[in-house]
Amino acid sequence: MNFFRGVIGGQQAGAQPSGVETIQKLCDRVASSTLLEDRRDAVRALKSLSKKYRMEVGTQAMDHLIRILQTDSSDSEILGYALDTLYNIICSDEEEEQEDTQRRQEDDIGAQFSERFIQEPENVTLLLTMLEEFDFHVRWPGVKLLTALLKCQCAQVQGIILVSPMGVSRLMDLLADSREVIRNDGLLLLQQLTKGNAAIQKIVAFENAFERLLDIITEEGTSDGGIVVEDCLLLLLNLLKNNSSNQNFFKEGSYIQRMKPWFEVGDDNSGWSAQKVTNLHLMLQLVRVMVSPVNSPGATASCQKAMFQCGLLQQLCTILMATGVPADILTETINTVSEVIRGSQVNQDYFASVNAPSNPPRPAIVVLLMSMVNERQPFVLRCAVLYCFQCFLYKNQKGQGEIVATLLPSTIDANSISAGQLLCGGLFSADSLSNWCAAVALGHALQDNLTQKEQLLRVQLATSLGKPPVSLLQQCTNILSQGDKISRRGSKVQTRVGLLMLLCTWMSNCPIAVTHFLHNQDNVPFLTAQISENLGEDERLVQGLCALLLGICIYYNDNSLENYTKEKLKQLIEKRIGKENFVEKLGFITKHELYSRAAQKPQPAFSAPEHMLFDHEFTKLVKELEGVITKAVHKSSEEEKKEEEVKKTLEQHDSIVTQYKELIREQDAQINELKEQMCTLTSQKDQMQNTITQQLSQIQQHKDQYNVLKLKLGKDSGQSDSGQVNGLQLEELTLLREELEELRKQHALLNTQLAERDTLIANLKAEGVQSPDGLTAAPENTELLKELESLRGQVQTQAAEISQLQRERQEVQTRTEALAAVSGEAADLTKVTELENRLSAQTAETNRLQEEVRSLTESRAAMEKERAAATSTATILQTEKSKLQQEVAESKKEQDDLLMLLADQDQKILSLKQRLKDLGETIEDEDDLDARDQFDDDDDEEEEDDE
């Protein structure tokens, strides 16, 4: 301890030791001290010197500090000192006060020490393990040190963490720490960790990062929150940008719906803080990441649909039309709305219906276009409005038609400002930027839409009083040809480039527009003159666009004008310009430095107004047409003829192929119909086959029964015949049992029908009581009752016959079942007796009711209604009676068949008994068996008396 007092407090005698010497002594003490307390004091001293002597401490003490982390992990205090010292070595906190050169030197020092630290991957793994310590003095320095390592050696540290078991999960636990300083620094750590590493981004996302981050944003107050909200949004951007897997996970997890409350703004939007502007700007960027044009079309469409359904698009449009919103937020909101509606018909239709809160209300599109053509508006805002208009018309033929319709004479409203009027005003204004924006916007209204290109030819413009109106196409070409007037309006290059892009877009793939353009005798000479001149560097782009326009006039020429056929235009190029020179001038477009920049993404992003020369969609058109125009110019007339012949042949082949396709479609349809019919017939065949199989089995059963009866009636003798007959007798007995069971079921059915008749009688009784004129209704009821009595008699006869059949069946069975048969017959007789009693009671009740019905008197009108009801009831009963009679007849027929079978059975039994007697067997008659049974009963009674 005295040593440290001397080191820290200074030596009283002699010269003061230098910093390097002190650091050396401290490092020796850390390495050699056996007491933990001495090592702790030495590490604390190194920490105090690490900021001033960063290089020296890092060079001499880093290995000792790493060893402290490995060996003294049980003491949180010394771990905290060691981690703080390593952080000071790797990262300098004084960077903001340093100059650029010194800062770069400090960064290089930090990168060197970081590389030295991660040379052993175990050091990073050890650091991850220490982050599991809950102690604040260990966890917080560990988070800061790992963040510093990621800043200096991001890719290497990411690789080590990625292969470390549960490495990312340990870092995700920092977001759940209750201490805000650790949670907030954990956010910064995860920001560095997720930069440019898709694998780690996926792991973090599936560790429930979206849920935790959105919860933190809500807790901190969303857009009104502080720097923590900004950190969360930056981390979300890292996780979602250019990561389709995480974007899909974010959408499927319904997290888009949780973004809607972020954009709720009040009526008073003045005085926004800088932090709120930053937060809302990042939130808008997060929405744009989900619907970016660089994403896959399917993913973008599903996110656009979800944003419309949850009301997020509506909320953004509210901000768009709100007052007092800062300019940069308004600009970013316009860009966000643009990408939310781009290519989505539903969203585009909704945006077209949005009105600004003005008096009278104006469509949002009109209000935005007013800002675009207003030269006093900020440049970035005008670019955003142009992008919004382009996205509104992207793959939206309905919207294109609505915009072009506002220019047509039949739809112009003089009392209101339309989108078409604003575009025309911007196209011919004195501001070159307005000219360019209006030309590009109008070109998007014609993109890939032949109908609107033809409709726009009808637009007429009034140039001045007393002069006839001219077409829009003619006015554009007039402005192009009047170079001296354009030059006086400012930047003539930007205006001419915009008009030439509009004409090229308009005339591409539209022969009628080409014909209208060529009809003006001044247009072709102007183009050839522009192309053939040797102009300065600024005019090269104009020459290239003129060459492209002239090439379009050749390629899409239908040869309807005799003076400007394809062949004559090519001859003109060869004489006035030269084919090679023409192709060279055409190539000036793609060689321009701003061309490649515009071709990268749809959003117009320009650093200055003078750089706005190319549109993204126009670059696609140039790429498509440059090659075909070059070929068309170099082709000779013979090649043209051959090509036309080939085209005709191909068209004929195409027509033949089309006919064959139609024939094949028809044949496919017929084949499908025949297949369906075949399936139907196959199923019918299977059903019929099953029916035939069932019928064959039934026929076989009948044959078997017939053979059985035939064998029973045979006169064969012998033991084998007798055994066969006995076997057949058992089969016949089984059949008789089944038939008897069916008769029982019929008997139960008759009982049920009788119960229904009883219910009907009760209903008749009620009707009789209510009937006022019983004298008229009585005969009908009497007739019904007579029919019921006859039915009861038939049922009783049926029951008696069934009982007789049961007795005969029991006699055929073995003697051991005799008692069961007797009891069964007794039960049946009891049921029949009960049924007769019920019928007698019902008959008496019916007679009594008839007497009561005769004595009732009431009004005649009500009686007629009751009579109709009684008539309908009688009809129903008559029908049911006929059914019952038919069933009784069928039952009688079945009973007769059974009686015949039983008679045959008895006859066969007698014949068999006679055969047995002839063979010498002793056969006892039934009377003898009954007498023996009676004798046995008498003996039993005498024995009981003796006892």
C-alpha cells in the first residue's frame, strides 16, 4: 500500500517518475501482487491514467487487464475498473473537441487496440459472459466496451458474436433491464451490432425485438419522446431495411397497425421541437422501408394493403393536408404517401378522393400540383410533389384518364382549377423548372397508355386573342423551334429537355401522334438542323433527344404521309446528318452523367434544380428504343421489305397459331366435358354393378332356399339324408325366426298406428265440443268410427294369427325352450287383451262424444269452417285407412305363406317320424310326452305330501 501512496501521492524526495514509468510499475504490481486489494488499487490507478496516457496504458496494460477479467471475475469492483480502462483505451471520449486530423489518429489507435483485443475470440466471449452480471459496475462498462469494439471492428466482432452460443440473446436481455442507462446503451449496442449483417438482423428480430422496441417507443411518448425513441427507430430501420424476411415478419406480426398512433397530430402544429421532427422523420422513413419500390412487388403490395386497411394511409393524408407542419416533415410525408399508393389501385383511388380543407374543397392532387408549379416553393418540396404525382399515375390507367380528361374541351370547368390546367400552365410558364416538372408529369399521364396519347391530340390551346387555337402537340413543337424566345426565359436546356422527353413519351408506340407531328412541315427540318449542328457541351443532350425523337418518327411511322415515309426519312438522315453521326448523337443520352443517376431509383433526387434533366421512366424508354432505332436507321429498303414480309408472314403464322390455340382450347373443353361424362358414367356403372351384385346374391339366396325346400320334400332315405334334413331343418328354423321377428315389427307398427288413431279421435272429440251444429257433422264421424272399428277387428285378427304362429314356432323348437315360448305367448295375449280393452274404451268414449256433439248448437258460419276441417280430416283418415287396409292385406298374405310353410313342416316332421318308426326307432308322440309330464308332476306332489 505504501508503494501506491508513493506512486499516486508523489515522492517527497527525488525527481517525480514519468507517466510511462508509473504505468510500468502499476502493470508489474497488477501482474505480481497476490492480494486482491493491491491489484484492485493498481487497476484503479491505471484507469485514472488511461485517458491521458492512452497509448502507453494500452500498449503495456492490455494483456494484464484481460487477465484480470479472466482470473478476478468474482470481484465486481476490479472488473468494473478493468472494463472502464479497456473502454478508455479503445474509445476516446474527447473526439468532439478534436480536429479532423487528430480525430483520425485517435480512431486509428482505437482500431489497433480493438484488433489486438479481438485477436483472441475468447476475449469477446468472456465479455459477453460478463454482460450477464446484474451488477451495474460490471454490466454498464461491459456494454460500452462492446459497443466501442463494434464501432472499430464491426464485421469481426459480429462474426464472433454470431458463432457464440446465445450471444445475441444475451445482448437482447439488455432491453429488459430496469435501469434506463443500461437499456439505452443497449439500444446503441444493438444498432452497431445489426449494421449490414442480415443474419444477426434476423436473429434479433426473432428474439422479439419488434415487440420490445414498439413497447419502449409507446412508453417514451412516441413522436413526442426523447432520444430513446430516436434510438429505437434507428434500430428498427437497421432491422427492416433491405431485409425481406424481417419485413415479412413485421407485417405478419401485425406491427404495421401499431404504427398508426405515431402519426396522430393535433390542430395546433406550431412549435414542434427538433427532437419531435427527428422522431417523426424516422417514423416516416420506417413506413417507406416497408413499401419501398426496391422491395419485391408482392411484399410491397401486401404492406400497402395493410396500411390502407388499418387507416395508416388516411392518417398520413391528414398530415399532408394539415396546417403548421414543418416543411421537411411535409416533404417526407409526401414522399411516404407516394410510395404507399404507388402501383396500388385501391390506395390510388383513395388518394384521388382526398380533399384539402379549403373553401371550396379542392382535391389534394390539385393542391399539390399548385405547389409543384410555384417557383417560390422549396425545391425539395416540388420534387416530392412530382414524385407523388408520378406514383399516383404509376400503373393507374384510370387516374391517367382522369388527368387527361381535365384537358379536353368537353370537360373543362371555367369556375375551378383542374390538374390539367395547372400542368399546361407550368408547361408554358417562364420558370424552366416548372416547365420540366410539368412536362415530366404530363408524360407520366401518357405512360404505356395508347388511348390517352390519342385523346391528348384533341387538346386545343388558345395562344392569343384573334388567333385560332392550336393543338398541344403543335404548341410544344413551336416552343422547341423558337430557340431565341426560350433562351430569354432562362435555362433553355432544362425546358427543351422536358419538352423533348414529353414528345418522345407521347409519340412512342403511337403512329397517329407521329403522323400529327410529321404533318407540320417545320418539325423535321428543325430536328435535322439541331442534330447536324456542332454545338457546345450543354447542347449535346438536346441533340441526343432530337435524334431520339426523329428515330421514333422512323420506327413508329405508318407511311401514311407520302413526303415522310420511313424510307424518305432515312434518306434525309443519310444526306443531312449521316448515319454514323446520327447514332453517335443518339448515344449522347446514355453517356450523360445524370442519366445513370436517374436510372437508379424512381424517386427524383437532385442536389440542385439545374441537375433535373432525366426522369426514371424516361431512362427505361431510352434503353428500350436506342437499339431498335439504331437498327431501323441502318436498314436498307430491301431489308425493310424483307422485314415487312417476314412480319406479314409472322402475323399470318400468329393468326394460324391463334386459330390453332382456339381450336385446342375448344378441344380441351370438349375433352374436359367428355372426361366429366366418363366419370359420371363410370360412377353409374359402378352403382349398377353393385346393384347387380346385390341382386345376384339375393337370387343365390332364393336358390338356396329353393334347394332346401326341394331337399326337404325329397324322399331320400338313410342316415346321411336324415342328417342333411336335420341340418336343413335348422336353417329353415332360422328363417322362420326372422320372419316371425318381421311380423312382430309389423305388429308394433300397427300398435303405433292405433295410437295415432286414438289421438285423432281425441282431436275429433275436441272439434265436436266446439262445433255448433253437431247434427250435420255426426254422420261423418259415425262413418269414420265404423271404419275404425273394422280396422280394430282386423288388427285383433292379425294379433291372433301372430300368436298362433308363435305357438307353432315354439313347438318346432327344442323342448328346453318350451317354457320361454309359453311365457312369450302369454305376453302377446296379454298385449292383445290390453289392446282390445283400449279399443272398447275408445268406442264407448266415441259414442258418448257423438251424443254430446248432437246436443251442441252454435252459429252456422263457424260450423261451416269446422265442417271443412272435418272433411279434410276425413279425407286424411280415408287415405290412412286405405294404407292400413293395404298393409293388412299384405300381412294376411305373408301369414298365409307362413301357414303353408308350417303345414309343410308338420307334414315333413310326420313323414320323418314315420321313417324313424319304420327303421325301428321308438318315437313318442306329443300326447305321450304330455301324459308323462303330468305323471311326473303327480309323483312330485305325493312326495311333498309325504314329507
